[in-house]
Amino acid sequence: MERLTAQEEEIMLYIWKLGPCFIRDILNEMQEPRPPYTSVASVVRNLERKKYVSPKKYGTITEFSPLIKEADYKRTFMSNVVRDYFTGSYKEMVTFFVKDRKLSKSDLQDLMNLIENEE
């Protein structure tokens, strides 16, 4: 799975949210000031080239559907982050966020409850 740029990820988030959609649908979801139609169309074409979306023509307009599930992208992306920045250790990643005060005791307790209930 090829890594997406920040712009491509932003557009993909809209496509995952909307499901099959047209470029106009994506633009309608975006906050003001919206980028030009042609800019969004260019990003969507890159996503098509990278095999993240599939086009379906209806005359002169094209509908785009996601080919990659959002959960699969997140799983791959997070695995790469853990591998590249935390020497492959999820424990190191959690430790980093605890030391950086991004996770509280309450958050950790919630995680422990989740782990205990999964077994």
C-alpha cells in the first residue's frame, strides 16, 4: 500500500465518510475556503493511480469509490509509525504518550479494561 500525502489523506477521509461519491460531493463536505474543483480532481486522480479509489463513469461525470478500507489504511500506517519511530514496540509508543502527558491514568485504565475484556 503506497503512502498518501497529507492532501491525499484528507480527500480519502471524505471518500471513506461519503462512500461512492463525486468530486462535487467532496467539495460540499469541505470547509470554506474550499480548494478549486480542479485541485480536488487532481488529488482524486492521484488516488486512482495509487489504487485507493475506483472510477465509474456516468456520461461526463465520474463517481469514485474507495478500494482500500479506512481501517486497513490506519493499521498499515500505524504499523509503519511504530516500526519507524518506536523500534517496533507499541509499549514504547504508549510510554512516549504517557511521558508527553497525552495519556492520563484514566486513559490507561480504560485501555487496561479493554485488554482485560478482550480475553
